[in-house]
Amino acid sequence: MTRWLLPLVPLMGAALVLSCAGPSSTPTTETATTALTSTAPASGAPARGSKEPAPSDRHTAVPPSHGSEELRVLFVGNSYTSSHDLPVLVKQIAEASQPPPTIHTQMVSFPGYSLEQHWERGEALKTIQESAWDVVVLQDHSLQSIAAPEALFQASQSFAEAIKGTGARVLFFVTWARRDVPSMQDGITLAYSRAARRAEGHLAPVGPAWRYARDHLPHIALHDEDGSHPTTAGTYLAACVFYSTLFGRPPNGAEQLGFGDLSEAELTSLQSAAWTVVASRTGTDGAPPNETGR
């Protein structure tokens, strides 16, 4: 595993372990690899219309790579992460980009789990310690950041210490608001921003990208019928956010993949929404602004 050199983030790769079953289930494994060449990111406009916390209350995304390495990424979460095979889709988007980077992903996911439950179960921690990772993504229960932010802070801090002890970086999956309570997003984003600052981690602004898309692309449904879980469009937007956060460039070309029943125009619009939000938080050159709060 390559060590991180601030402020640059080497791009690395991974194998995918997917668990979509209940707490007693055993994850299955899928592996994928593509070639890597790093490029500079394109510029993006600010996310107009989004109502995010002030810069002092948000944390920056992972800076892009300036090398030619693989990116090894572990996702820890629940059904928000496993729905529609989010880590697999991130890998597929990478494969469709030019030049295609090498990325391997692995997931430890159980339905309804919080980071606190993951910590108590121990499987995620074991996976972190037994394999060489470059980025570990942490996703808490969708209501935890609102109902019990201190539990998010404590569990993420415990994970962060273990993650940084292996030389990897911490990336928080900022989740989205429930369909009928969009005002939740402010609290969710703020809680994850504070968790990232405490853990010296970074943010993948999925929730803010969802809000931007709901404001600008209201014809595309991101929430499933339950008003909580993602549709294929919601997962596609999340995957684009992760791709742009990890590689520091827009997910151009991913529309050629096709995904669900989404049209090419819809896929392209979602890609643009993801890059607009990510670029507005990292600066047009992909470097993080001086607002880490460390």
C-alpha cells in the first residue's frame, strides 16, 4: 500500500466484497481491475441554489492523485451503500473514463447498521486491519447524524484512529435527506462535516449533490418508493460523486455504460450535478481550499 503524502492523494485500486444480507450473513466477493493514468480535473461551477453550511462548517474532499497508482477503497455502511451495488458502479464509471484508472473496492455492509454497530460487530475493523487500504469510506445510519450525532462522532473517531493507524485516509459518505423532509440535509451535512474535522477525514458530498439535483433536475426521481432508499438514478449520482471525489475529475463518458432505465441525457445531467458539487468544494484545480479547520 502506498503511503499518503499531503496534500496529494495517490489513486489506488481494490477487490469488492459485498454483503447485502442481514447481520448473520457472510459477504460475497467480486473483483475488478482496469489500467490507470492520472489526469488533471476539469473545472466546475459552484452549486447554485444549494443551501449548505458555511465554509467553516464543511470539510474538503480527498485531493486528486498526481501519480499513476492504484486506489484501494473499502466501503463500510448499510443498504444506502449496498443498494444497486454502489462500489461496483464506482468501478464501472472509472472503467468508462479516459484514461481509465485502476480501482479495487471492497464493502462491508449490513442492512440498517450504524457505525456504532459496525464497531461493536468487529468485522469492519478486522477488514481494515487485515488488508492494505488507501481510503476507507464510512457511512452511518441515515438518521444517526440527526438523532444521535455524538454516537456518529464517537464511532467514527474510533474507526478513524484504526484507519489512520494503517496509513489509510478516512472518507465520510454524507448521506441524503429523506424525500419528504429535505430540510434534514443541513443537519446531516453539518454532522458529517464535524465528524470529518474531528477525525481529520474528508467528505464525499453525496447528500448535497442529491439536493442540488432535486433543485435542478426535479424530473429525475432519486428516492425509491419508501422515500429513503435510492433509485437507480440516486445510486448513479452517488457513484459519480465518489468517482469525482476520489479522482478529482468529472465522470465524463460514464453515460455510455447505461444504467437502469435512465436515458443518456439523464445520466449526463446527473454526472454534471455530481461534478458541480464536488468541484465547488475542492476548488477548480481539484486542490482543497484552506478551510479544513484543523
